[in-house]
Amino acid sequence: MSAPIRLSNPSEIVSSIPHLLGFTPSESVVVLWMRDRQVLVTQRFDLPGPLSDSDLEDFQQQAFGHQAARMSDDAFIIVITDNMSDQGTRAIPRLLTGRFTERQIDRVLVTDMARVRVLGGGDVRDVQPARDVFGDRYPAADRSMLEQEYAESDVLDKALFAQVVTEIRAVPDEALGDWMREVVDTVGADVLDGGEISDSQAVRLLIAWSHPHGRDRFVVALANHDRSAAAPLASLTRRTPQEFKAPCATLAAIAAYLAGDGARANVALDIATAADPDYGLADSISAAVSSGIPPQEVRAVLQRDLTDAA
């Protein structure tokens, strides 16, 4: 396990943000919820323009509705904006009224990711390069780099799907469940282990996942697996046609979150909901991620609630 990285000044705190998020944000408010001087969770919100009362209410509900807000004993707020002047930041204190004031959170940093100052203070410091703070553990440059990991590439031939559907139609109804379980247990196991699968196997697995029982059976296997399957599932998401994308991208999101990678989980969830805005499992996982439920608790819920369904 890597040794903890200690952050001792505003420059190092700002340097840590891309490391914690997985990408470099812009025009954002970032909240670091802390307990016992360790980061529980990192939240990012778009920095709003003209602030209406509903904007402020939505912001505070999202921030304080997070499980980490209830568990924390401290917090840092970092405002990321290209306009660090007093004029450019004059609306920011309105974001920090009410419940932030009640919690006595008064350490607010303003940064353009190159320079940083304390809100209300005059001293501006250069931000220490992330590579100097984290060494080889420096983060991705921005969210677009993460999105490329899931971007469509070498998409599976739809003619293969038609062939497999024809094959399935020849299977007796009472044997369809056995067909689906065999595909999930064999091909799915290869995916979990990072092994190579053929295009035909991939198509069979995607079709099995399109049925809730096949998908949930794989989720249980994913939750019980002791290695991260985030990379192979991201790779399969890239190759998946749009009509089968939502289940695969959701499974990729689950794998990423169980590995502790909330940034990639959110990217995959965005892809899933874009493919099917009403996809229920994606909504459930998104709620868990945005609420800050720890990955180990999500794993336990998946193991407990889906085992019988699968």
C-alpha cells in the first residue's frame, strides 16, 4: 500500500484536487470533507453564474445531503475560477452562508489551478506542480482523458447480434435461463479476470446482460471478485453498440466505483444514462456514488440484495 501523502499548505491542497477527482476541474466549487485529518470524500460542483436563491438552496442540499457531510469533523472549500480578482469572486461568499457558516467552515481557497489565495486575503502563491507532490501518482490531465477510455471504438458488428438472436430463438423457453447463466458464468468470468474473449462471446454476454437476471448474476460475481474489472469493462463498453450500451456502461461504473475510482464511475454512468435515461440500475448506482456511500458498503449491498435475484 502506498504511504499517505500529507498536505500541509494551500498550494499542496490545490495540487491534490486533480489527484482526488481524477481530472483537472475548471469553474468549480470543490468541497473536501475531512475526518481525523483525512479526506473522506471530494465533491465538485459547477460554479454557478448569477446566483439565485434556488441555486444556493440546490448547492447546499447537494453538499450537505452527502453522507460524508454528516460523518465529517472538518472541511475545506476550494473555488476554482479563471477570475481570481475580488470582483470575480464577490458572489462566492453567498455560496458559503447558512449551513457552511453553522459548521464554522471558514477555510476557503480561490485558485485558477496555477495560483492560489485565501478568500479575503491578499497573498497569492504559486501552486506546487502535482508531480512534485505525488511523484508517479499524478492524475489525468482532465475529464476528457477519462472519457476517451470509454469512447466508442471498433464497435461490434450488428450482424453478429442478429446471428446470436437467431441462435437463441432455437433454444427452448425452459432452457433459456440455463443458456444465460452459462454465458455469464463462463464468458463473464473471463472478463472479470481480464482475459481475451472473441467477438461472438462478447455479443452473447451483452445479450445476456440485457436481461435483468443475467446482468444481476454478473453484478454478484463482480462484487465477489477480488480483482478490479474496471479496465476490461471499459474496453467492452467502447465496443458496445448503443442499444446494448446502458447495461455494459453501468457494470463498468460499478467496477470502477468498487475499485475506489469515483471519477471513472461517473464517466461511465453518464454514458449509461445517455444511452438509456430510464435505466434503473444506473440511477441506483448514481445515487450511491453521489451520496458518498463507501465502495465497501455498495459491495455489501450488491452481494446481499442481488444474490437471490441472480
